[in-house]
Amino acid sequence: MRVISYNLRKHAAAHELEELVDRWEANVLCLQEASASEMPSRISGLTLAHATSKNRLGLALYYRENMFELRAVKTLELKKSLHDIIAKPAHERVLAAKLFDIDAGREVIIASFHASPLTALNSLRRHQIRTALTTLQTMGEAVPILMVGDYNYPVFKERLHERVRGEGYDLTLSDSRTYTRYRFLKGHYDFATSLGLDIDKVTTLPQGDSDHLPILVTAGYKSGHREFRVAGDPSQDEETTE
């Protein structure tokens, strides 16, 4: 499967989506900072699964109907930072679709994720990631999961790697930086966490009108079948500085 994730920068890059899907032959499109009221029902052969409605600039997810059947949709609100409470930029930070892969004959859960901004602590974003992944597992027992999006996590990723691996997930960065607009904020902001999938590669695509560069995740199913579980309680992840 070929999944594109793109933060549209307050919907500014929405006009690029048709060409982006065509050029990179995406099967699934996961968006952040999209204006739900302006999202079309179809983009270059992809069908809208859902767009969040509680956020002025939220999440949207599209899938290719001749490859997948839509089985379920779920949106999540996550623990808020002080910035979230005061400015209220977003309520729903996860949008997930459970899809039935027609050719493979199995289900997969794909989610678009947008973490709290850099004003929040990394520990809060780790809490959000952990809560999101744990909740996604409730959508289907032993169903592979791919969560892509804007993680807002440019530094101390080694600790995030350790936490994600400790929960049984894989975390995969793209082949080059995904945010380059400001010198002191450059880094990998957009990447993928997965369970039960082989991530062949995560490619950073050319920059458009967004301050984020889109990423293309190429993935396949792991051989064999096992039940995936995440250990621990996300409420135990303390708010500590780094």
C-alpha cells in the first residue's frame, strides 16, 4: 500500500492534492490542517472516508475504493496541552479508518494523526501517541495498524523510539527532513508508527505551499498472524521536561 500524509498548513496546499495523488499513485491519503467544509468527496480517484467536524482545521482521510472497502471510522480527542486549552486549535487529533484490503483479504487500520504543537512538552505528545495507538487497537483484534501524520517531535526522538518499541510498535522516519521553513525548527516532524506491517520506506516528497513536506509511506503486511497488544497504561506517562 502507498499512503501519503500531508499537513496542508491551514489548507493552503489543498490545491496540490490531485497532482500529488496522481504522481505518487497513492492508495490512501491522510491530511492534517484541512478545512473540512472545503474537502471534496473525491480526490483523483480516492474517496473521502471522513473529515473531522469539530475543528476549523482538522483531519481528513481518503482511500481507493477498488483496493479497499470502508468498514469503520473513528475520531479521537486526546489529552490537551495548555495551548490547546487556551487557543483551542483542535479537538480531534486522530482520524482512523478500518479498511478491508480486497486483494489481501484482510483488514488494516490507517490513521491520520496531528500532535499538539511545539509549545507542549514531548511527554504530552508521547502520551497522545500512546493513547492513540492503544485506542486504535480496539477497532479490531490483531488488525495491522499504520498511523501517519504530523507528530511535532523534531528533537529527542531517541526517547520516542524507545517508548514506541517498548510498546511493540515500529517508528519509521522519512529519508529526509519534513519541515524546512525556519532554520531553528528544521527536522523530521512527519513520520509513521506501525504494528503488524513491514514499512519498505518512507519518502519525503517535494515541497509545495505548505511549511511541511508530504511523506509517502510504502508498506506491506508482515508474514504470519499474531495478536498484537500494547503494554501499560497511558495515564502513567508523567509530564516531565526533557
